[in-house]
Amino acid sequence: MPTLLQKFSLHLLWFWGILVFGGLYLVSLQSYLLFHSLIEIFSVVVAFSIFIIAWNTRRLHENHFFLFISIAYFFVGSLDLIHTLSYKGMELFPNHDANLPTQMWISARYLESGSLLIAPLFFRKKLAVSFVIVIYALLFNALIGAIFYRQIFPDCFVEGSGLTQFKIGSEYLICLLLLMAIVHLNSYRHNISHVTFKLLIASLVLSVLAELSFTLYFSMYGHANMVGHYFKLLSFYFIYKALVRSGLTKPTELLFRNLEEKSKLYQDLYDNAPDMFISCEARTGKVRQCNLATATNLGYTRDEIIGRHIKDLYHPDSEEKRKKVFKTFVEKGTVRDAELQLLRKDGSRMDVSLNISAVRDEQGKALYSRSIWRDISARKKAENALLETETRYRELFNNMNSGCAVYKRNHEGHYIFSDFNLAAERIEKIRKENLFGQEITKIFPTVKDFGLLDVLENVWATGIPQYLPISLYTDERISGWRDNYVYKLPSGEIVAVYDDITARKQAEEKLLLFRRLIDNSNDAIFVIEPQTGGFLDVNQKACEALQYSRAEFFHLDATDIEMKFPDDFSWQENIKQLKDHGGQHIKEGIHRRKDGTTFPVEVNASYIQLADREYLVSVVRDISERKAAEKELLRTMKELQDANAELSQFNYVVAHDLKAPIRAMSNYASFLQEDLAPVVSGETKKYLTQLRQTAVETGKMVEDLLTPAKIGNQKQEPKKIELGDFMEKLVNSMDLSPDIEIRLGSEWPTIVSDPLLLRQVFQNLIDNARKYTIASCKRIEIGCLPGEDELTVFVRDNGIGIGAAYHEQIFGLFERLHTSAEYSGTGVGLAIVKKAVGRLGGTIRLESTEGKGTTFYVILPLETA
């Protein structure tokens, strides 16, 4: 229930409110300009007061909410002041009409509503005061410039027409911002007192009502304008109450409460501080006061320590050092960080660091000392451990695999080597003894182009670690790829930890080259997981051939593209066969494209195991063209076989039809020669003889014409042949003239070959040697020259020889270098030889000089021979 005093204060407030409102109304009847000026000046004074109070009590606030609002209201008040001075009737801005104060009003309200909306954020966030002031100053100047100088601020009031759509719309937008500010402030209500929260909400609601009123007037002196100013007056009154209470009254109360609390806190800190505080009388050296930590650490009670001489608390081993310390204290009145040892009640030692200062009277005479003992037993132990750790980390520093360089920055901004580990020596091929005190650019002259200097400078300036992307360092001494990470030590030194990745970079380049070679291959290449058949990688040719993207392949397996593997079982059977064949095989298959079409392929599959991973690599070639060519070849071979059959039939018909009349001609010539011998002249007999001989030669020519065709069609199963015996029988069957000397070689191998074709070859070669040998001593030599992969059989004569220009010509059908009158024959023999040798898979060549004989070499592959 409110007290009587509270009720009286409330009634008094209402009385003053009615009095002020009534007085302002009476003023408005006499001079609306004065009415407007009084209210606006009140709001400007409130705005500036809020700023002054909050600014001068800023160190007392628990948050920056009120400081942010005060800065905002300083600039809002400045805009309201210009609005007041530019109001219609003030005539301070003669070149402007009623539009100017309306523009200033809208600018101030936008700034006010926006600031109130975001202000609750600073209950929890720290305010960058200078930054906020600069931002508001820029906004203020931008608004002034847009209204007065650039004149780009939209019109808000037009004489004779009233408010513009922009002004009315802005008022509604400002109302919306204020309502949002109410909602936002409500979410932070636990950060302020209940009374302050209600005052702020009241101010915001009144501001909304004021803005709604300002959307209704048509004249600068209208009733709606007056109502809006009443609401503004109340709004600024309530925000003044809220901020003055929180910004001045509450912090002052808090200050005195904090002083009392801090006094208790400091006493508690003294009694319970971890350090030992002790005070001694300067004249007697006896302890006059100590804290709880002193008694606890030494194992005494306070009463046992107070009144004792201070020297009794030091260990006897520190006596000499204690005397020196107190001598220094007497001379200088202070001692800093002297290390001594105390004696606990149980006789144990405690390492302490001693700091002493004197409390003096007005004449400067020392009254008592204030000593602080800090237990440094742990620090001493830590120092020893630190020394061990430093040794351990020095070993780690020197034996780490990564290079590590430490730099100091001198006053000229240059980076000097201060440390360098063994890995860095190995990478950079330099001893660290040659680096100490040296500037980095003298040891590594191209380090600026490398980019490390800029990184060192950034890290030194910001303290933020930075990564230097992989780069190539090159100078006249060394070259290599480096991967650097740079950071700053608390000492200010800069550390660069880096690795030499030259080998890795070269491997990556080789891998990239290999990848490009794979992608540029004319064959499709697949890397497959053997167990599942899933694709691990494919090349570009595979994507083009099967019409899938590389990403799509990763969702497929081999059964999706290979029609010979319709399911997982068939795929696993394929893998089993591959392993059974030593991990590699070549097979033909049928691949299915993305559009469902298929094409034949040849698959070269390899099963590979690397470490604990297994892979199947398939190199696949599209054999559509080859299959088409094979099909065409079979068709051509069929046509050729049919043509050969027809040719054989034709040859038979020709041979049968020609040999009969030729034989008849020969017989009739013989009959005529016998019957007319008594009655015809010698010349007629000669003609008859020539006619008979011509018929015989023509028959022989027809027979020779059929022989090459027979060679193409005749086929005999290869047989085992003792070549020496074969040659001897062949020579004996030819019934050669006794004046020809035949020399057969003594060393002949046993071969497997076609005896019919061999007979055709060597019978014709021997007969050819016989015909073209006219020497008085005719000689034909037949022998063999065995080799590793082939057998060479030669037939050598001492005949007329063959000119080099005709070595190829003589193997043509019916090719003759001499007339039949000079040498008998039809010119078919060597053609038969060449064709038969070809059927045996061999070759034939000759060596010959005119007048010195000829040697024919028949070279046969051993597997054929």
C-alpha cells in the first residue's frame, strides 16, 4: 500500500502536470511558435542532459546501454535544435519554408527510433565509444548535407498541400521501429530495474502516439501538431526520469555500497591471500601483524607469530643473505624480489621471494615495514623442470623433421636469424653458425619474390599466425618447393616452420602427367573395386565412350556397363577366373552405353594389390571397326575362294581345251614330216620341224601356266623331312646331263615342311641353274646355312649371271631376259619358286654378277621349316 507521503507526492505531480499543460495551452493561444519552442527546447535540454549525465558517470555503469542511448540522444537533440530554430515563424533560415523543419523532424525521429531499437544489444556487448561517436557524427553530417547542401532529402511538407506521402509513410515506419524497440527491450527487461523498464516503455508508447498525431496535421500550427508535441513532451519527460534514475541516482547509491563491499573484500583478500603479508616494527624488528596465509604456511597460529622477532622466522642458512637484504632495506627503504628461505615450525624449509617497503612518518622516519613473502618452492621446482623441459625441447627442435627458423626484427625493420634447427640446415644446405646475426635477404636473396617477407611483416604487425601457400624458392645456390607456417612468439620473435616438399611436388607433377596421359589415352581405362565391381576412377575416354560423366560412374558398377556380367555372381566368377590366370587376361566383351546401345570391346584386365588394397585395372578398346573389318575380311575371303574355284575350273578348261589341239598340231606335223619326207624340199622339212617344235613348246607353256595356280590350291600336310636325303633324291630324279657337276653339302638338318612345295622350289632353282650354265665345266652347288631362328638353303651356279637391275624383275610371270632361241624355257620357273617360298612363310633373294654365276638363297623360318 502506498504511504501518505507517496500519495502526496503523486498528487503534487499531477498538480504540476496540469499546471504545466494548462500554461502551455494558454501560451499556444497567444503564440504557437513560443509553445512549440518551449516544448522543443525542453526535449533538447533533456537530450543533452542525458548525454552529460551518462558520459560523466560512464565508469559506474554495469553495461553500456545507457551510454549508447546518451550518445544517440546527443545527436537527436542536435537535430531537434535545428528543427526548433528552423520552425515556421523563426525566420532564421530565410531561404527555406516549412519543409525544412519537417525534414529535420523526420531525420531526428529516424535516428531516435533506430537507436532505441538496437540499444538493448549493449546490455551484453561492450561499446566502442569512439567508433559509435564517429558513426553518429557521419550520419548527422550526411543528413545535414542531404537537406541543406545537396537538397536530395525528400520533401516532407508542401505549403498549401500539407504533408507529403513520404512524410506520412516515414511517420508510420518510425512507429513500427518504436514498436519493434518495445519488443526488443522487453526481451532484455531482466537487465534493468522494473521501474526503469516501465518508464522506458511509457516513453516509447508516448513517442508512437506523438508520431501518429504528426501524420494528421495540415498546418504547422494545427491542433494535431499541438497534440503531438504534448505527447513528445511526456515521452522525453519519462525517458529523462528513466535515464537520470539509472544513470545518476542508482550509480551513486551503487558507488557507496561498492566502497563498503570493497573494504570488506580487501580485508578478506588480505586475510586469505595466497601470499604471506607481514609487518614488523622498524625499531624492534618484532612482528606487529600478519595474515592467515603466513601462519598457515609456517605452521603457527597468528598469536604465535605476532610479537616474535622477524629473524626467528628465517632459516639459519639464510642468515648472511638476510643481513644483506635488511641492510639494503635500511639504506634504500625498499627491497625487491630477494630470494631467501624461511623456517617452518616443523623445521622444514620454504623458498620465498621477499618484497619490503617502509611506512614512514611525516619526518620520513620508518615506523614499520610491509613485507610480502611469496612461496616460490613450486617456482624453484618449476625452474628446474623448465630447464629439463628446455633441454628436451631443444632436442626436439633440433631433431624434428620440419625445418624451423627463428627471426628477430631489428629497429631498421630487417629480420635477423636468431635460431635454425638441424632439419633447416639439411633443407637449405647451410650451417646455422653461418646464419646467426645475418639478415635473411643476405642468405636468401630472392626471399621477397618468394613472398615470405610479406608474411613475416604481417605476422609481426598483427600477431596472427599466417600460412604461406606452397611456393617455389629459387636462387643461385638452392631451389625447392616450400610449405611455410609462420607465427609470433610472446618474445616478439617470428618463427617459420616449413617442410621441403620438392619430392612430393615432383611426384604430384608426375601424377598429373600420368593423369593427363590416362585421360588422353585412346582406350577407355577403369579402376574397379574387385569385390563389389564399383568404379573407383575412370578416364575421359571411358566417359566419352559410355556417355556417363565421371561423377555418374561413381554410382555404377561393372555389371551396369558389361553385358557379359548380368549379376554379382557372374562378376565374382570373372574375378575368380582372373586370379586363376595369374591376375591378368585379355577377353572380348560387349559394353552398354547410357542410352542403351551396345558395342564390342577388347578388355585387358589386371588384378593389382597395393599394400592392403586390391584394385582391378581394365584397359578397354572399342573393336567395332575391327569386328567390321573381320566381317568384311571373311566376306572377301569367301569371294576370293569362290573366285579361285572359278579360276581353277577355268584353268582346267583352258588346259583341257588347249592341250588337245596343240597335241593334234604336234601329231599332224609329225605325220606330215614322215609322209612327205620323200617329196618335199629341204626347206619344207625345216618348216615342218619348226611347226612340230612350236607345238611342243606351246604345250609346255600351257602346262607352266597352270603350275602357279596349282601351287595356290595344292596343300599337303607338313611332314618330317631329312633335308639331305630329300635333296639327293631330287637331284637324281631330274636326269641331269653328265657334264654337270652337282655338289651337295654334307651337313643337312631334319625339318618339318610341305614336301610338294619344297620340291617345286628346288627343282625349279636347279633346272634354272642348269639352263643358264654354258661354261665348259658346269657346276651347281647346293647347301644350307643353319641359324638360330631360320634356315637358309642356297643354290649356286657358275652360269651367265644376272645384272643387278633385273634381280627383282626375273621373279615375274613370263619374265625372260633372253629369247627362247638363246635359252629354252617359258619364264615361269622363278615365279613358281617365289610363290612356293611365300607359301612356306619364307623369303628368297639372290646374289649375282654378270658372267660370274648366281646364288639363290631360300630363307625359311625354323618353325615352318
